[in-house]
Amino acid sequence: MVNRWEQAGYALGQMRRASEHSEPAERSPDATAAIYARDLTTGYRQGTRVRVVHRGLGLALPRGKLTALLGPNGAGKSTLMRTLSGLQPALAGAVWVDGVPLRTLSPQAIARKLAVVLTDRVDVGYMTAYALAALGRHPYTRWDGWLTPEDEQIVQEAMHAAGCAGLAARMVAELSDGERQRVMIARALAQQTPIIFLDEPTAFLDLPRRIEMMHLLADLAHRTGRALLLSTHDLELALRFADGLWLMGGDGTFVTGTPMELLQRGELLRVFSGEGREVRRYLQDLHQRWQAKDLSADWLKAETQGSHDKHPVSQIGG
Amino acid sequence: MRRGILLLLIAFTGAAFMLSLAIGAVSIPLDEVLRVLLGGQASKDTWQTIVLTFRLPKAITALLAGAALSAAGLQMQTLFRNPLADPFVLGISSGASLGVALVVLGGAAVSASVFGRTAFLGELGLVGAASLGAAAVFALVLAIARRVQSVITLLVLGLMVGYLASAVVSVLIYFSLPEQVSAYINWTFGSFGGVTWQQMRAFAPALLVGLGTALLTVKPLNALLLGENYARSMGVNVRVVRWWVTASASLLAGAVTAFCGPIGFIGIAVPHLCRALFATSDHRVLMPASLLLGGGLALIFDLISQMPGTRAALPLNVVTSAVGAPVVLWIVMRRQSFGRI
């Protein structure tokens, strides 16, 4: 019943919004992209004050790929992700999610297209990992949240895919950060959305867990055909594991491409140039090694692709 | 196992209900009580009167009030993600006490001329004053719940309403006669015995509406366990849910306070007891369990407050705290994770 109230409230909002935007709902210019945005301006509007973070963004999030959003702190990574997921309105421009204009989607409909894994600490007293993952079925269950056998099976498969099936009966409060992150990913998978956003999924993990996590995410994107977008500060892991990079400069620039292309064009160096001498030197080294052919295309690609078949990283630390 | 505990809870609450009809200043055999309940005639006319006129409305009141406070407490603890939240965090009971204080202390002379023609009308005046006070805060909270960004704003609002109300009450107490003060203190002790069949016609429907709405909030409350951001990402309209949760919890807390006084402990402890009993934070289990345990415990506390076998009686709030606090302490000691949401 709450759902129906939500929908009623939403319908009112829609009518209000429709009167603001006179443009008709168009088909997505690029239906192959999981998310497509054109002339997108992100930022905050409070009363009459407007703070623009990015202006005129154009982007396409590919399906079946792991895309990493990189940029210095405060560049607007979270703002972009919040805007693309409908949690915060765009100041201008149009976004299509799974081929449908974002502004025509209700919160419930968005929840069936896009799942998130956030940095918010999940602190529940008495909840098993299974019950937590099962919350991903929320957009599909009836008024009291009862799980059908079908739902239960989807949750089990999601936990299996996220590599945490063995944790099902454990209490969430007793899980390590890495284990909890896997359960949160299982929850997002159980939501059965074509798109998953992850906000710094490796932030609290140690190096072996970070490598495992990036490997798992790349693998999930390739195997399930979902579009995965993750924001991260893990430059090197992103270069190695992501299929595509979205680079966000502190100066409002935004470039996209494969890790290879961006490294080659020196974009990484430019975006992180304000991050201090050490970072600059590290990236210059990377750039020079690339130019000296010391860093071959294999350094980036062969390892990640090879690892999809052999799963060597899963051996690290078990 | 979960089903087993739930069945035990049902049995516990049922037994508590029957006992509270049978035990009192006059003991009535259980089979006679059952006969009266089923519409038959007890072997003594006085038993018939005692059960139907005095004990039945009181037992129903205790059952409903206990369930209502527990449900509201559970909702508030999850909404504010705070194990110490209780049904009164929004300032509802402060509003009610202010209303009562104004009638009992401030406008005693005025209310006597308006309500006090008969004892019954005087009693209605107390309930009416408490209802008005609770309703005023209720309206304020709901108007604000719709607008605020953060749930913390609501919490601060409730706190400040409480301070304001207690300031006014203190002033009234300061300028009142001792007998007026004692009448007010008497109200703050709480009692399930004040609800007549007549008043039950307002009390029961109010609580049933509140409880029904509370049951409808279990699914979004489960999503809110992960925080508002995750809830939003799963399609929960947080603002709408917050409003309905606040509305039902305030209705429950307000109605109970208006008719029974500010009854402590049950609303904060029962949800925790249920979490410990069932080892879950799932509201689909916790909500019905809290209703049952809350109703049953309220009946037991009321029984204890009458101190069967003696001529004395203890204030209800003394019993809820004196019996309840050690129980909770005992569970805290046994379970490390007690106190989590």
C-alpha cells in the first residue's frame, strides 16, 4: 500500500516536472548504451542559488563492460553518479537509462534498472548475509516483502556470483570489510538491474582484497552483460582491470576512452597534475614507460584478459 | 524455530489476558471467566459485573496499549537508527502532559466549571486535554516531517518540544496547590484502568488504525535498515515513508498517552527483547512479535501493579521500570550484540 502511495506521490511530481520540461520524451540516440547522456549539466540548486559542477557532458556507458570513473577529490564523481542514478536532478540536459529517458522513470522503475553499492557503512544488528542480499529483491516483492521461491533462487545465484555463497548464514556485523562488500554486491546483483554503480568499492580493502574485488567486478560485467560503473582512487588497478575510463579533471574537464588511449594521449597526467609532485612523477614514469614501449599493450590488456580464464588472482590470500 | 517462538508468544499473551481477567481484589476461577467471555452466565452476578465492566475493558486497554507502544518504539528505533529511541522521542507525550497539566494545574477552576459537572465528565476532561496536547504536537511533527531533509531535524524538534512543555509544566507546578500537583503526578504514573467502554469506542479504533498502518510500513522499514541512500536506490520514497511511519507512531503514542498516561519502558524495551528472542532485525518478524510481546507484558505489568493478595497497588510506571529494567539488563549481559537496531 505504501508502494501505491509512493506511486501516487510520484505521479504528482511527474505532472509538476512535465510542466517544467516541455520537450517530449525521445528515444535514446544510442540504444546500445546502458546509460546515455547528452549536454548534461550536473550541480546543485538550492532555492535560487545554482552551483554547476559540470557543464555539457556527453557520455555513454557500455553494457557488459567495467567502466572506472577516475578523478581527484572534489572533481564531481559522486555528483555525476548521483545525477545519472536519479538521486539528484540534472540542471540541464538529457539522460537515458537503459534506453528510457531518466526523468520519465519512477523511483521504483529506476530501482529495476540501476542498483548501487555505496560507501555508506551498513550497520545492522541481527541480519544474516543472506537476508541482506535478499533486500535486493525489494523492488519486486509485494507489500510485506515476502520472497517467492523464485526470489530465493535469484538471491542464492547472486551470492554465488559475488563469491559469498558460503557467508549466507553469517551475521553481517561479524563479516570483514571485504566479505561485507561482496554481500553488498550480491544484493545489487539480486536487484537484477542492467546497470550497477559502485562508489569506491575498494576503499576499505587491503591490496589482495582490492585485486580480488576488481577482478570480480570485471568478471561480473563480462559474464552477466551488466554495465558496471565504479568510482575509484585506485589508479593502477583501474588501468589494469577497467575496460573503459571516465576521467574527470578538477578543472571541469571530462574525457573518456580505454585505459590505453588515455595513457597514450597523456590525459591521465593532465587530470592528476594538480595532485602533487609525487603523483605527477609516478604518472610521468608510467607515460614514459609507455612511450619507450617498455609498457606494452600487454601490460594492460593481457593480464586482465588472461585472468578471466585462469582466475589467478583468486589464489591471492584465498 | 521462529514459528515455535511466535506460537509461545501467542500462548503467553493469551494466558496473560486470561489471568488479568481472573486475578484481582476478587479471584474468579478461570472457567467462570471463560464462560463470561463466551457470552454465558457466571455462577455469581458480581463476577459477571467485575469481568465485563471492570476487568475486560482494562485488559483490552492494556493489550492494545502495550502493542501500540511496542510497534511505535520499533518504528522510531529504525527510523532514527537509534537503539535508544522510544515512542515519545517526537515529543507526543510532552504535548499530552502539557495538556493535562494545563487542565489539572492551571485551569482547574475553569475546567471544573466546564467539565466537572459529574465525575465522568471530569474524567473525559483529562483525556480530552491529553488528546488535544498530543494532537497539537502530532500536527506540528507531521507538518515538519514532510519538509525536513534529515531525520535528525525531527529528533531535535521532539527534544525541544519536550523541553518547552516541561518548562511550562514546571511553572504550573510551582504555582499550584499540593493537591493539584498530586493529581497531576498521579496522571504521570499511568494506568490502564481509566478507559471505560464508552471511551473504548474512540481508543480502540484509533489504535487499530495506527497498528494497521504500522504493519504496512514493515517493507520500507527493512530497506531503511541499510540507510536512507540504499533505501532510495531500492525505490523507496524515503520522504513519504518517513511521513507514514511518523504518522502511525505518533497516533499510537498519542492515543495511549491520552487515555493511559505516559507509560514508559515498554516502547523502548520490547523491540529489543524481540530482536534478541528472534535474532533478527527483519520487521516482518519483529512487528508481529512486538505487538504480541508488548500486549502480553503490559497485561503482566498491570497484574503486578495491583499486587494481588494485598490491598495496596503500585503505580503502573513504577512496575514497568522496576521489573523491566532488570530484565533488559540481564539480556544485555547475556547478549553482546543487544542494543543494535
